[in-house]
Amino acid sequence: MQSIKKTSKFLWVCFGLMLTACLFTESAWAHGERSQEPYLRTRTVQYYDVHYDKKTVKVNEEFTLVGKFRLMQDWPDAVSLPETVFLSAYSPGPMITRVESYLNGVPARQSFSKLELGRDYEFKLIMKGRVPGRHHIHPLLSIKGSGPLVGPGQWIEVTGNKADYVLPVTTMNGTEIENIEFYGTSRALKWYGVWISLAAFWLLFWLVRPLLLPRWMALQKGREDVLISTRDITVGVILGVVVVAISFGGYFYSKKEYPYVVPLQAGTNKVDPLPRQKAEVQVVVIKANYDVPGRAMHITARMTNNGSEQLSILEFATANLRFVNQQAPGADTAVSADYPRDLVARDGLGLSDQKPLMPGETRDIKFEASDALWEVERLVSFLTDVDSKFGGLLFFVDKSGKRIITEISGPILPTFTAL
Amino acid sequence: MNTETLQHPRGAAAGKAHAVETVLSVSGLSPQAAHFSRVFELMVVAAIILLFTGAIHLHVLLLAGDWDLFLDWKDRQYWPLLTPVVMIMFPAALQGIFWTFFRLPIGATVGATCLMVAVCITRPASFMWWTDYPLNLVLPAQMIAGAIVLDVFLLVFRNALFTAIFGGFAFAFLFYPSNYTIFAPFYVPVSHQGMMASMADLIGYVYPRSATPEYIRIIERGTLRTFGDSASWVSALFGGFICIFMHYAWWYLGVTMSSMKFLPNNTKVMALMGTKADA
């Protein structure tokens, strides 16, 4: 008796704790990408020049997301190569709908195959507001075998009434569909009703009689003759014939009703990357540290200017974070107004030497990317990385404002004392 | 007692002599006992509906999964092949149980109806109301047509083997035509961004599912290309062939799982159980 009381008390306490835990749970609205490992986000797909043309749209109003991405040459071994990819928008469900998408101008409804490492691609996504609310939207490249790699996310406010959403479509045989959202649904529900009615008839035909115990007892006495009668067989056969007739009759009628049908489209597209920029700058990492208490990445790199113009370091970007050198020419316009401000480092990029790199010059430059963003974005778990390296894009700018993009990558060591 | 075959009642001389007898009178239950038996049956029916609605739904979700869930997975190769092969398992087991112990030819229909009840609840609830997806993206296939025919074959043949051969085959073969009437409008072609797509492809594209990129679809792969647009019938035929064996195996699995087994009361078993035999 005592142990029963104790156990009962214990169970009530557990139940109470569970209820309490449920009260204090938070909803997850955005930033799921922070759970991905640092090497996945810093050394695979680097997004840049990402622009959202609107931050507030009404239901049915279109908005456009454009940008570019580089597939890093130093692709991690633990991540599948981009043999098959799919371009999309990352959203919390169908809060927005896709209208059109393009990769280097090629329609992107289907997946692409054999994208090249070390090359750039341009994307364009046209979307439409559907469900009112505030939704976090990212550009998304999914890689077969590895999963989604997202670009910088932006909060998009959708206003209006969800019931007003329409997406009209005209089929290739001229049929106009008012709203794709309800297409085919009433027909399907009618057919479900037909089949459920037939099933209900058959089940009720047997359920109205003694069902279990009497039948079992009769069977035990060897009186199977009273369990199934001629009438039962007749009704069953007629029902079977009716079912087959409806199945094939409906099939042939549907064939006539929709004479032109196509199978699901399963192929992949191919697309050439953007033209390769001339390799005007060569960057080799000499040393890279992450200062854990200082939340700063210190990189020393040997840079060689192979071009004909002097170059200044404008920006270091990785995993959608941007560290802009405020003293470089064009720094004030480097980050567009629509770029998510929570991904831009407040203090920007610090350099050991602000002098531009002259044509033909080779110099070791140390730069520091310091911001709490590293921790907020959970990019500092180097101790748990299987491949302790970092990657990113380095943007240079010449006197005319022309931008040169280079990849930078190398091993990184975390340090736990202030540097 | 031979639980597999039954002499036809019209051929039984005893049938004529006992023409006015009913199941209740043969069972020997008193009216009060019959009443309580009926109440018990209704409770069992409710329990079976609850239990098998959940079980068969989980089973189909795990095995057939995306082919049954999404419109843009219903192709001509994998869908007509995999879905009936997966969906026949529980109905076959239920048939085995209901027929063996009660001579009730309703097992397959019970399974199919329970699945229909489950998806009629979960698809609107999970996709439409919870996550705002349109219902046409997640319309389920039905297997009631094949299940009724499977039950009718059992009723006529009264034999597990013939039911498996003819009924199991028919279950899979009927799957495609009986569902084509529902899904035919979704194979109508549209031009999207200058490329041809079916309405199913377009609906799948328009409503983003971030965790299921397009390349994940296992559709229209492999050969069967020499059959042109008859690939679906080849899949249906092959599915029927597999269903024969699947039905037979799951019939006996159902009967075995619902049978009582006893261990003999000897010293070996007692030693195995860790109890000491009497001196």
C-alpha cells in the first residue's frame, strides 16, 4: 500500500513537471541554420549580393529575391559534392509560394546536376505572399546527400487575408483553372465518398448480425454451414462485380475526360556557371586563430596582386556574416539597405595594414573579424568539427570601384586565452 | 478443425435439415448472454477501429511514406508497385484472423477502411490546418476497391492459398485504375517557365517543402521504357505478383500472432524459466 502511494506520488510529480516544462517552451520561428556545423556553413556555399526587393507584401503580391553564390573550391570531404542540387526558398511552410525561379537564367523548377566547385552562379526567385504574418525567408540550395545550405534570411511581412490567395493557371489544352489551391479536391472527395460508402455497406452487412462470440462458438461446434449463406455469397459477388466495374469504368471514363496527360517530370537541368573572373589576387593563409574569449577570428594571409590596379581589402564574408573594412573605398555602399542587419558585424573588419596592395606586390596582411556574431550564429564550435578549417570570401576593390572576389580557406586553431 | 477450407453450405446435407437455424441458436447462448455478447462486440469494434486506425496508418506512413503522402510522388512506376505491396500487409493479417476464428470475410475491408479513417483525419489536420498546405497536395490513395474484391475472393474460395493468388493479385491490379479516377486531373500538362510540367509537379513546386527538395522524389527511374505509357500497367502486374506472396505470408503472420501458444509443463521448461522442479 505504501509503495503504491509512493509510486502514485512520484508519477504525479513527473506529470506536474512535464506540464510546467510545456508552459515555458518557446516557439521556434527562425535561425534553424545555426544548428548546422561551422565547416558546413563556411566552406560550402557562400552567398553574396543577395537582395530582397520588398520586406512587406500583401497576400497575392509578388516579391523577388536575387543573388549569387560561390561553391567553394575547398569543399569539405564530409559534404557530398554538388552533383545534384535544388534551388528554392527556405520558409516556414507555404507562407509564401514560389512563382518562378532561375539559376543563371535557366528555369529552376527541377533540380540541377553537376555544378562546379570554385565557380559562381546567379539565382532569382519570384515569390508571392500567401499566409499573413511575419516569416523568415532564406534563399536555399539543397545538395543531394548533404541537405540544405541557406543564404541570408530576411523577415518578410505578409499582410491581408489568406482566403484571398489565388493562383490561376491555364493548362496546355486551354483549360483555365481559377485557383490551383482547390484544383481536383472536390472530385477526389466525391470518389472517396463512393468508396467509403461501398466499404460501409459491406461492413454493415456483417456487423448487423452476431459478430464474434456466437460465430466462434458455432465454428467450434463444426457448424460452419450457418455462418455463410448463399445470400451472403450472392451479395458479395455482386458487390465485387460492382467494384470492378466502377474501377475500370471510372478509369476509362477518366481517360476520355483527360485525353492528354503527361507523367511526372523527373529529369535534371544543366547550367554553365558564370564566366570566371580573372585571378587577379592570390591569397594563401599563413595562420588562422579563433580567439574564444575575444570572439574574434585572426587571419594572417600572404596576398599577391597579379592585376594592373592597386587593390584594397573591402570585405570578408563567411556563412552570411559580413565584416566590412570601413576604411576601404566604397565601404559605405558595400552593404545594401535591404541586407539583414543582424548579419553585419558592427565594428567591421580590422586590418594590420590599410595600405592598398600595389600591382605585382606580395605582402602578409593580418586581418581581424571580431564580433559577438560568431557566437550568436554558433560558428565557434571548432572543437567539435571533424575538419577544423575555415572558409570565406575576400572582396577586394580597386580605385574605380571594381570588385574582385577571392576565396580564402585554411586550417584554424581555437585559442582560449586572449591574443 | 480444418480452419482453411470449408464445404460449401449448399452441398451440405445438414444445411437442409437445419434451414431455420441461426448463428445464435447454434451457439447455444441464452438471450441475456447474447445481449452481453453484443455489447462486448461493439466494444471490440470500437477498440479495433482505434487500434488499427493508428497501426495501419503508421505502417503505411513508414513504408509507403511519401508515395502516399504527396501528389508529386504518384508516378507510373513506384507508386502503383510499392503502395499496394505495403497496403496489403495489414488487411491480409486481418483477413487471416477474422476468417480463421470467426469466418468473417471483412478483414481486408476493415483494414482499408481504418486507413481511410486515419488519413481523413490526419491529412486535413496535419497539412491543412496545422501547416497551411492545400489539401490537394496531400490527397491519399484509397485501397478500398482492392480490399473489397480481396474479401469477396475469400468468401467465394474459402481458401487462403487461392485468395492469395487471385485476391492478392487483384488487390494490386485494381489499385491503379481505381485511383486513376481521383488523380487523372493532376496529370494534365501545363507550361511553366517555358518547360512542360504536370499539374502535380506544379502544385508540388508552388508550395515549398523546404525539407524535401525536388531531387528527393523517387519517381520515374529505372527502365520499363520500352513499354511507353503502359509502364503503369507493368508496375501493376508486378505489384500483383508480389502481393500474392505478401498476402500469403501476412495471413499466416496474423493467424500466428493471434493464437495462444503453450509451453509444456516439464522439467526442461521449468529449468529454462528458473523454477525448481518438485523433488
